[in-house]
Amino acid sequence: MQQGGVASPFPPTRRPPANGTLGQSANDWEQRYRRAVITSDTLATALVVLSIGNFFGARDAANWHEKWGILTFGTELLVLATLTVSRAWAPAVLGQGAEEFRRLGRALFTAAVVLALGGIALTSRNIKLWIFVAIPAIGLTTMTARYLLRLRLHRQRKEGHCLRPVLAAGSPATVRDLITRTRKFPHLGWRVDAVCTTDGPRLDGEELDGVPVVGQLADVAGHVRRDRYRVVAVTPDPHWSPDRLQRLAWNLEGSDAEMVVAPVLMEVAGPRLHVDAVLGIPLLRVSMPTFTGGRRAVKGVVDRLGSALLIVLFAPLMLLVGLLVLADSRGGAFYRQRRVGKDGREFTILKFRTMVAGADRARAELADLNEGAGLLFKLRRDPRVTRVGAVLRRYSIDELPQLFNVLTGSMSLVGPRPPLPEESAAYGPDIRRRLLVKPGLTGLWQISGRSDLPWEEAVRLDLRYVEDWSLALDTVILWKTLRAVLYGQGAY
């Protein structure tokens, strides 16, 4: 594939005829992408260690080969070795999810520990420079390079390229749900190319949501070996007994296919899922969600320090925005509203005023025009919004004063959307689980479409955050918030 006259490192994966080449084309781009990641990690590490070695080693030229040269090349080899041992280049984790960056961070932490132990053993006075400067700089450089490669990969996937061909096997309803999800989120890299169901195709050329039904569930292994699918996605169906799943796994041995089984607990994932062998039986263990403890304490510290730093950083912008709001229409610069926080406790949220004075009283007159989903009240072209307010809402600048709510402890940087008291009063028992954690300045709802999402999807995302919360998930959400703010999707 050519882009601007330059060959792309990620060749397209198309749906070829059943001739045994489908899996081969997927393997080609996977291997090229893996080589691109390894190359970028190696070059980024070399750039950092050589820059530090040359800059500081020039001051000690007499001992360059004896001391600085050994530290420079030793650090390079150590980082590459820990990346290999930590399986940070495994194809299964490259290009999607937080696991790729988690393994990269674990490898660099291991390298820092080894450097520290080596420095103590050799009584090197310069080892702190490599631990506290070189390793963090390598982390920043390699993560940035990987993120840029991932963005390019995701663009290719949205165009229908660089996708893993999937054979879905299960009931028509669960397979249809899988097809819908893979089409909605192409950046995850799956494309369902064929389907096997309990009864198989009733007619020649039968399709399920545009995907051909190629056989029965008992035929899965044969189709995988013939057409070389990269993923076998097993969705719920009464046919799948433990014995049949085990037999399918045996029959897939020796192929390039990865077998993925969808558990019944679809909305529980991440650090709460553990596979344990008990009495020789593999069991999926679901741990309780954590609402207290050490990780929550770390989150609280990050919230306070992060909000304080952001307030200082954005202070000039907030001052300018406040003056623009005052100049644009009558009323104060800030808007205060009661919201419901953790455990149902109410607090006053701060925002820049984006509507005319008395907008709350005019809401009843606009009730028939409501475009919000579920309990939300939203209008795409709300006549109460001011000219400055429209711009502030478009880029979420009106929410910057909520940093003071985070600083005082009523909110968190990441969490569910803070509901209004009347919304909270209408919650059922399931939805009330959103109140088990502090509401957030940003969250899964904000980075997934905001007001454009159906009410059920917005609730599902908030509950997923409550159930599957982790520090790594918070980091990913904060990173993706920047892009969501720049695009302004669902912000009105």
C-alpha cells in the first residue's frame, strides 16, 4: 500500500478467498509492526544513553572508555534485555490496551533496580544519573514512539487494514453482538470474517450481519486450519461444554490461531480477573472491587498533587476565561450547582458560566426539546448558551474550575460523571453503584462520546469503571482525555 509515494510498514489485510492465505497476510503486518516497535525502542534507548554519556562523559574524558563507555553501552544492553524478558515485544500486546505500556514500564523498573544493585556493588558515584535521569528519559522516549506507531496503526485499522481475521463461534445473538462491537471499535484490530453456529448455514451463502456462516460449531477447527484465521472467538452457547472447549483447544494446537473465550461476566475485566488451578480444574476467580486501601490512597495523593499542579499551570488561562465570560454577558464568571458525590453526599460543583443568567429557570420551558439520553437534559443548540460559553463547552474549558473540587476532595481527576440530585434520586439499585467512588473530572464516559452516547451505554461505562478501577486505567483515561477534548465529540 502506498501513502504519498512511500510504502507503508503496515500492509493491508483484506478478505481473500478461502485458499489458506488469510492468516499469512495477517502474520505479515504483525511481524512488520513488531519489527517497527523493536527498532523504535532500540533507537530511542540508544539516543538517550548516548546523549547522556556524551554530554556528561565529555567532562571526564580521561575516564570515558573506563567508566562512561561501560555505563552507556551497559545501560543500552540492560534495557533491551529487560524488554525481552518482560515480553514487552509480544505481538499479542502490541498496538492495543494498557498492557503494552504496563510491560514496558515493568521492564524499565527492572532495569533501574539492576542498575541500582550494580552501582552499589561497584560503588559508582554516577549510577544515580542513570537511574533517575536516563531510565525515566528512556521511558518517556520509548512510550512516545510507541504511541505514535499505535496512532498510525489505528488509522490503518479504521481504513480496514491491519486487522486480525476472526472466526466467531457461538449462538447467533452473541456472535452478532461481537460483530457489532468489532465494527464499532476497529482500532482493537479484530475483523469477523466467518461465523460458525450450532445449526450452521441453512442455505448456501447465508450471512449473519453481512458475515458468511461457514459451518457448525463442530467444524471450527477444520475451518481454522484450512483458512488460517488468526483468532477463534468462542461466544456463549449451550453447545460449549467444558469437554468440547478442551477438545477444540487441542484441535487448534499447531495452528497460528489464538483461542479467545468470552466469559459470562462480560463487564468484569482487568485486574479483578484471575485464572487459578484448583484441584486440577481451571477456575476464573473474580476478586472484589477495591474501594479502600493502598491503591486508593495513592489515587488520593495523585488527585491532590495533580489538581494543584494543573491549577498553577492553567491559572493564566482561567483568569482570561473568567474575564471573557464577564465581558460576554451579565452574571458572574462561575456557575455553582449541587451534585451528588461518593456515598450520596452532595457537594457544590464549580464551572465557568456558559449560559445566560437565570438559565435554570428557563429549563422547564425547553423540556419538550430535550435531546439528552435517559435522565440527562441536553440540547445541541441550547438558546441559553452564550457565544463564549459555546466555545468553552466545545473544548471542555468550562470544567477547569472543577480542579478546585478535586483539590478539596469532593471529586477525583478520574471517575464517573457527577450526577444531579434529581438524577440520583431516580437511580435504581444497580446504577447507584456509581456512587461508591468519587465522581471524576474525566472518565470513560467523557472519552467515549459523552452526550452522544445512549443512556444505557453511559451507565455501563460508569459501572465498568467502578468495577474494574485501577491506576493503569486512570492513566489511560487521562491520556485519552486530551484527544477527546481536542475533537470535542459529544460536547455541547
